[in-house]
Amino acid sequence: MNGLGGLNKSPNGVVIGLVQLKLPEITSRADITRQTERIVAMVGKAKRGMATLDLVVFPEYALHGLSMDIRDEILCDLDGPEVAAFKRACIEHTVWGCFSIMERNPGGMPYNAGLIIDDAGALQLY
């Protein structure tokens, strides 16, 4: 978008939506599942609210909150259900998404991983 086009997408422009949300308090796998569902719902809401949206960006720690809890029970994997849900949401709503996960690291402390998923569900940046 340009400053003169208002809400109209400029030719060759990119429309980016930045999400604000209260970070969750995560204490269990069920909390992770609920927050995943909330994020997925917000992908759809963002695209419905702005049909020209190209990329929706979620805040760091949107899935896990600010807790420094690193129990295996709440960590994620790239091939796990949370990332799969984010991929499906991007496909369903034809939008790219930027997400953050606390990724399980078999060799030590978890990774704070940023993911960009395209509108075909492919991981474009990790």
C-alpha cells in the first residue's frame, strides 16, 4: 500500500497485517492446542477483514506466551500438529503467515523458531 491509496492495494504492492493479541499463559498441551486454534481463527478473521491481505504476522511468543517453561510436553516440532494447522490456515485463506514456536531441540535447549508459510502451505523461511 502507499500513503495515497488509503486501503487500496498499490500495483505490485504487498498488504501486511500485524496482529496484536494478549499473550497466553501456557501450562499444558491443552493450552497449546487452544492457542493454536485461536491463532488459526485469527488468520481467517484477518483475511476476511482485509481481502487484499498478503501476509499476516503474529507476535513472537504468540503460541507459547512469555513463560520460560521448557517442558517437553508443551514444545512443538516442525512436523507437529501446530505447524500443520498454521499451514492449513494459510492454504484455506490464501495468505502467507509469520508464526513463532518454541521448537523441541533433541540436543539441548529449545529453539525460538520463526516460520514464514506461504499461501500453498510451504515453509518459506525458518
